[in-house]
Amino acid sequence: MTAPANPGTGGGVPLADQPIKIVVEPPGPLAQAAIAREQPFVSPSLIYCYPLFVRRAAGCMVEDLDGNVYLDAQAGVATASTGHCHPAVAAAVAAQAQQLIHICGTDFHYAAYGDVCERLNGLAARLSPNAPHSWQTFLTNSGTEGVEAALKLARNHTERTAIIAFRGGFHGRTFGSLSLTASKTKYRKHFGPFLPGVFHATWGDAASVENDLFTHLVAPEDVAAIVVEPVLGEGGYLLPPPDFLPALRRMCDRHGILLVFDEVQSGMGRTGKMFAAEHFGVVPDVIVLAKGIASGMPLGAMMARREIMTWPAGSHGSTCAGNPVCCAAALATLDLLDGGGLCDNSARQGTLLRDRLAKELGPKDGVVDVRGLGLMIGVEFDNHARAGAVADLCFRRGLLVLECGTKAIRISPPLTVTDGQVDTIVAVFTAACRDVFHARPAARAQATPRT
């Protein structure tokens, strides 16, 4: 099949309302040429899960240069929370860009920065409705910067140096965050030595902190913070055992340690609640947010209870973090997630999608587990090669998903996903699983497992 002369018109149908449409085997000739043209100038450190060259996107749909239309079931790595180019977000960005693009929130005041912080304070207060805490926020450009800010605040506030993280966790790629990251060795290879005073326990096993670390490696009196993903993201989309997070809370209270929740991926409605912490009845001392907070604009947040925000003026800052345009996107996003019902839609569609996948898939398809909360769903396979082959076959059939952990695929579409799009995700994904498991010739020809 050849690409249309005017790719992506969809017969006058808006892109957001179009179905999956593969008009030429991806990558098509236009995508191949564009990828080849940019390759000499782009850092080889970029991963490129698929040879996808995006032309435009809207809602849950993405169009490539050759006119192929994909259903995005990974939302730009769980970032396009309100869908791609939501009209309300795009309008807020455009209006703010006409008024103020940059002035530096570290040195000067402007309304949008404080407005975002106030909104986040109100949302976080819901974590403890009977005795709501007051929160203060430092805005960042990204999740990894939020983790870095949390590390500095924890050390400054406690006057301790040691940090505890968990094997399987992903917290970013900058130096301090990378010192905590322990999901895959490829992220750490040839970058050490790392930040001193960082210790790793077993995610999901609070006793490993006491038994392995406090007994043999670090005294609790030396620990500033325990940093944990309440739902493990890149490490496999794993849900915590029931007492894991409550046990960490009790441990931190006992030893005067700050409990930091990295909700970069799990926050902002992704799990069907504004914060994943709400599912577990645990109130952390610090929350790190990013990804879905501004629908794809570069913004993150490090929130802490007011009594912990004790670092003095000038101890931390950023030239571009909390940029007015990004803040405008965040305020529009929060309107849609909270008052606009997208958080509720995440809960409803996530339950529907997870239940249908669990009903359809099993060992006969190479699937050993379907798990998740809201639209943060993990499907685990019996081996890494099969997971890679299924992900690749989904791409070639017009469904964008990503691998995670050692042998799982994450499904995390925009929170705007519709009933019909859930039907499509289930149909394409289950067919790919069965075709790969049964090694049908068409699937063998289309799927190329990746390392």
C-alpha cells in the first residue's frame, strides 16, 4: 500500500475521532527518509522504541509522516494525561504565550506559579481530610529535577545524608536521581561512581530495610529520606503489597526519616485518583510530580508539608522551572482532571480495560498477569522475548504500547480514552498476543523482538 498524497486528512474527520489506519507498512518511505536525515545530528543515547516519526497528534490518536494513524495507549510515556493537544490546554498555552513567556520564577513573582502551587496544596490536603496538612511547592522542569529537589530538601531539613531507595525503582537520569534508579543496569552502566550514601532495599518488602540495611549497612539515625514509587512504574507496573507503604510510614515516623513518594508517573489521575497515595491511606512527607501535570508541557513539582520546607532563600532555584506557559497548561490540565471528570474516567475505563484484558488473556497467550490501578495497567508475559514481540506487532498494527520491567508491557492511554477506544485496545492487543504465542506466519513476518 502507498501513502496518500495528502496524508492524515481522514476524509474530513478530525484526527482525534479517526480509527487506527495503517496505509503503508511502518516505517513508510517519508518516515524512513526523515529518520535517516536527522540521525547524523541526534545523540545516539536516545532509545527510539519504534521507527515512528510523528507528524501530529490529537486526543488518543497519533499520525505519522506517511499518513498512518495509531491509537496511543502509552500517552507519551504516561504524560499526555488530557490527550494530545487538548483544545483547552492548547488555548491556555496560546493565551499565556501572548502575555508572558518567561521571567524566572526564582527571582520574580507572577500569578501562574503561585496559582499552580495553591491548586496542588488543595489537592494534597485531601490525603488527610480529617487533619489536612498545608503543603508548599517548588516547581521544576521535569520529574528527575523534582527528585533532585527532594534529595536536597531532605538532607537540608534533617541534617542527615543517607538516602534509601528500592531495587526496581526508576527516579530519573540526572546524577542524584540516577543514584536512586535501580530498574535496569543500562541506565547506570559507565556512569559511576554514584552519589554516596544511597542504599537500596527490596521494593515491596519493608522488612528488607530493617533487616538488610539498618542491621548491616546504615544506621536509621543517618537516613534523611526513604524514596519510593507507590506503584512501580518503569520497573514493571507493580502494585505494592498491602502493608508495604504503611510499614514504611511507621518506620519513618519511628526514626525521624522523611517519606518521599515519587509519583512522577502514578500521579495526576493516572491510577484513577489524583495521587496513587490515596489508594493506600498513606500520607508522605514529600511528593514528586511531573509527566501528566501539564499535558506534555515540561513541568514538575516537588511538594512538601509546610513544616518540612525549612530550607532558606537561595538554597535551591531554577531559571526556567515553573515557566508561565507551562503553568498555564498545568492549570488547564488540573481543571480537566479534577472538575472535568478525567480522573473519574481514568478509574472507570481502567477497570473496564483491565478486567477485559484479564478475562481475554492467560497462559494460553503467554500472559501470566494483568494488574494495575486506573489507566496504569501492566501485562506480564512468560518471557522477555514474547513481550518485545507483542509490543512490536502492536506498533505495526497501529497500537502504541511500551515495555516495562523485565517481561511486561505497560498500557497507559490518555485519561480521555473512550469506550470505543478501549474496545480497540483490547482487540488489537489480544490478537497480537495470540498471534505471537502461536507463531502465526503473518505475526512472525511483522514482529521483530527488540533487545
